[in-house]
Amino acid sequence: MSTVKFPALTLPDIADLRDRARAALRSVGADPVLGDLDAPGLPASTPITGEILFRVAESTPADAEAAIAQAAQAFTVWRSTPAPVRGALVGRLGELLTEHKSALADLVTIEVGKIGSEALGEVQEMIDVCQFAVGLSRQLYGKTIASERPGHRLMETWHPLGVVGVITAFNFPVAVWAWNTAVALVCGDTVVWKPSELTPLTAIACQALLARAAAEVGAPAEVSRLLLGGRDLGEVLVDDPRVALLSATGSVRMGREVGPRVARRFGRSLLELGGNNAAVVTPAADLDLAVRGIVFAAAGTAGQRCTTLRRLIAHRSVADTLVERIATAYRSLPVGDPFSSDTLVGPLIHETAYRSMVGALEQAAADGGEVLGGERHASPEACYYVSPALVRMPAQTAVVHDETFAPLLYVLTYDTLDEAIALNNAVPQGLSSAIFTTDVREAERFLAADGSDCGIANVNIGTSGAEIGGAFGGEKQTGGGRESGSDSWKAYMRRATNTVNYSSELPLAQGVQFG
Ligand code: NAD
């Protein structure tokens, strides 16, 4: 993949980005010690220029032990605090997030390179889930079940679980924290958060706002603890038996390491791992709508969403038209500074991401794929701006089965809907999927038990951009976890089945007689 002569990118100066980050942190009341570049500590970098902004204090494994102990202690108070009172903390957090929405979005753009509108959308997602959790705090219900015994009541009650360890990925540095934390807190759990080592500043800002909300409503500060650093800190959460639930978001590789380790100590895990999402476009599709949905899902966030569209499964009769229209749209997508209001595609997170895109494109070409786009834009050496790539593949080869975390869309063709569904389901991941069609039979077939095998299956909407009201997550190597809306809260609580005998007899279940 070559660097082609696009007009040179105009990028902000690192000094401006530092000022902007400092101002955002100050406005949310976070006052971290921002060390010089050569001071020890965790580097806080920006993919916008590929440079280090500051260094921040890095947590040690001993800090992680202490944080777990504090959260476990706070749990003894928090679990007995009435749920609607717990909701008041999350409600206040939601208000503070609303008040500081633009500062938080600035930090998301600086650390991850998301364009302004998507960064604001990510912060909005935090606000939405706080509102959801406040409502939930008055709706944590159990069932009453008909007992087979006279004078008996059978019911389920839901109790807080304990300390929830939350490990998050770089690409949704704040929303995934909020999905977990807002729900865990109203459920009566306390949280220890280990964000991606690539996004410490957004984490510091969110933690500051939660600490302020806790102080204002009189909740223990230790309901939420933050650990800044790499996977060694995550591993402390993985192995500590006081962490009742480990909610881990990231690559399949990470989940493969974490899942069995948590299971070995009989802990619970909630895994939200990689996706390899497909959209089927049938001859009955509204192609205008499909092209718009596909371009956003495949190129938005520079292809760095877990739900990014990575495979287009087009009916043979529409494939040429679709490829032509998507390629035309791709050529007009402005790539560059994510703070510029014209930009639609910001930078890749780092060199490794760029190298894996180059490697996947080379492999796809070697497999007979026809590559359109995917060029790197001329820019300083340490930052990576690419045009989205479209690759027409003769078949679904091994490279198509991998999640390449970049804007790379493989195009496959099909003749029958059965074939399209088989292609959709042929990869090891099972996060998101979509069908574009105006034919209700095709749509319903895609959503049926023998249709898409993914946790998310959409009709006439792309694979990305889920709302918080639904349960979010995927099957197979995506890990099986569900977070955010619907009844995902049950993952954060333990269920007790209670039988109450209010009679003066002692009948045994199943008619058993004993003496
Ligand atoms: P990553 O797996 O490199 O890191 C994710 C987090 O796990 C980081 O905080 C990291 O420090 C930690 N970690 C890594 N190895 C660990 C270990 N052995 N023990 C404990 N912690 C460990 O992922 P990334 O590059 O930050 O994010 C991109 C990946 O995340 C993609 O695969 C994407 O699809 C996935 N993702 C999934 C979802 C989802 O909801 N399914 C959401 C966002 C991102």
C-alpha cells in the first residue's frame, strides 16, 4: 500500500492539542499531574499527530490490590443502600456528563481520533445509559412463581454481586465504561476500572466526574476506582477472587487469555470481543439507503468500531453497481484532522493498526482480491491517515475471517439467500450483521433461527451504531456477553430463589414423605 499524493493534510499543532486536553481536564475538575515527556509514567498520546501529549502516573499491581480492597469495603455499604438511592448517584453523574459533554468529546477526539460528531455521540451514549440506569434503579424485580405446596410462596430475589472489574478497549474509551458502571452501580456493585493504556486522559476525566457526583450525593468515593496502565493491571483483576464479575472488552486474543483464567477461579466473566460484521444486500434492496448505511458502517470511525462493517455480501445482480457507488462515495470522504468539521475519516490509532491493514490488503491481493483505495495520506511519520479500502474477493479466504481493525471492506457475491446467510455465518466471530432488502420474506428469514447467527441482526440499517436500550453483544468468539440495555443488568447481580412456608405443615416437594 503506497503513500499517494493527496493534498498534504493540515493537522493541528501538538502544543494546541496539549492546551485543549489541559483545558478539558481542568473543566471537569480533574487535576492529574501531567508529566514532561521524559518523566516516568504512562504516555498519553494522540493519533492525530502520533505524538505524546503528557505522561501520567501509572498504577502498580500493588495499587490494583489496594483498589480492589477499597471497592470490596465500599461494597459492604453500597449493597445495602436502597437501589433508588444508588440511582441518584448515577443520575447526578448523567447530569455532570451532560454539562461537560463537549470537554469530554474533545478528550475522546484527542486520544482516539474520532471526528467531533462521533466523539459527541460517544459521550451522549454515556448520558443515555445513565438515564436508563436511573430508571432501572426502580425496576430491579424478581418473579413470584406458583408453588406446588399449599401455604408456600416461591420467589426470586436479585442481590448485588460484589466488585465488578471493568477492562475497556481503546476505541470506545468512555461509553463502554459507562455501560458497565452505570448499570453496576444501580445494581449495588462497586467498580474497579482498567481502561486501555492508550486512553488514560478520558478515564481520568470520567473518574473525576463520578467522584464529584459521589461526593455531592453522599455515596462512598470508593464505589469506583481507576487503574491506569497496561495488561498487568488487568491481570490483577482477572485473578483476584474478590472481583466477582470481570467485564472485559477488547480483542478475541485478550478474551482467550482472560476468560479461562476467570473461569479457573469460578469467577464470572462478561466478554465483549472482536467482530467481523457483514451486510447482505439483496436484489430487492433500496440501493440509495444501502450505500449510505454501508459507507457509514464501513468507513466511520476509520473502521475502528467493534461493529464496523467488514464484509459486504452482495447479490450478483447488484454487486457491480454497489461497488461502483461505494467506491465513488469513498473517493469523496474527507480524511484528516478529526477536529475539522469537514473531516469524516480520522486517523488510525497507531502504526500497528496501519501495518495490520497493509498486511491484510497484501494478503487479500495475493488471494486474488481487487483492491480499491486504502492509500496512506502524506502526513508526519508517526500518524496514520488512510483512505477506506474496498476489496472485491473471489471467495471468502482466511484473511476475510480475521478482524482487521481498520477501514477495510471485503466484497463477496452470492446467488441465493441461503448462500448469503452461510457466508454471513462463516466467520468465527458473531457480533453484528445486517440485511438490506424491501422484501419482508428475505428480512424475516435473515432474523429467523436459521438466519444470522450474530448477537445483533439489523434490517435496512448498517451494522454499527447501536442504541443503548437493547442488549449489546455477540456470539461465538465475540464472547457471548450482553451489556447496556434490556435485561443485561442480570449479569451484574446474583439470583436467590426463596421458598417461604407460611403454613403450619411441612409438606416436602415432589410428594416426598419422610417420617
Ligand atoms: P485489546 O484486546 O488490545 O485491549 C483491550 C483491553 O484489554 C486493554 O485495556 C488491555 O490493556 C487489556 N488487556 C489486554 N490483554 C489483557 C490480559 N491478558 N489480561 C487483562 N487485560 C488485558 O483491544 P484494543 O486494541 O484496545 O481494542 C480493539 C478490540 O476490541 C477489537 O477487537 C474490537 O472489536 C474489540 N471491541 C469489542 C467491543 C464489543 O463490545 N464487542 C467493543 C469495543 C472494542
